[in-house]
Amino acid sequence: KKLTLLQQLLATVFQAAEKSWKVQLDDDLANCKLQSLENQLHTWAQNHSRDTVKESMIEMQKQKLKYELVAKETLQRTIKEKMAIEETLASAQRSLSEAEGESVHWKVQCGRAKADCAELTLRHRETTDQLNISDGKLQTAINDNLWLRNLETKL
């Protein structure tokens, strides 16, 4: 039961790690887009008047800030997810360690139970053998007693 839980936790950890990579790739893509926009601005600025450049610069700065904000939020979300995954992984490792400890404990208990069972089986056999010997002696004594009584009655 615990192993199944641990397997599910590890699957969740792997999914979250993959999602983290995707988020990081998205962040890199956003940064590339930002760099591309800055390059386009520079090229465009060389071909237009100052006022047009200034207006475009303001608009592009707004877009840049928007991209940076989205990238920052995505990064913060990814960091939170990573921390949650690390906590889940640590918890899974603790559970696995506990399960392994329990497994060792129950293996030891099983070994002791088998040894106790073997000892009880041996004692049972010895007691049964002694009982059979005593029963044989009793039967012999009863038979001897009967024989003596018969002999007494004949005398």
C-alpha cells in the first residue's frame, strides 16, 4: 500500500519536474522574444523620426515590462512548484525509509516466529514421544497387574 503511494508520489514528482522544464523553456522563449523586439526597435529607430521613435519606444517599453512581468510571475510560480515538489519528494523518501524499516522489522519478526514454530514443533514431538512411552509403560503395568490378579485368583 505504501509502495503504491510512493510510486504515485514519484510519478507526480516527475510530472511536476517536466512541467517545470516546460515553464523554464517558455521563460527562455519570452526572453528571446524580448531580445528580438529590442533588435527590431533598434533597426526601426534607425529608419524613423525622433517623435515616432519616442512613441514606439514607449510602447515597446510597455511590452517589455509586460513580458518581464509575465516571465517573473512564471518563474515565481515555477519556484513554488519546485519547492512543493521537493517537499513531496522528501516526504516520499521519508515514507520509503519508514516502509523499509517496517519491512526489516517484520522480516525479523517472521524469522522469530518461524524459529518459535520450529521449537514448538520439536517440543510437541518430544512430548508426544514421551506420552507414547508413558502410555506403553502404563499398558504394560496394567497388563502386569491383570496378570498378577489372575495369578492371585488362581492361587
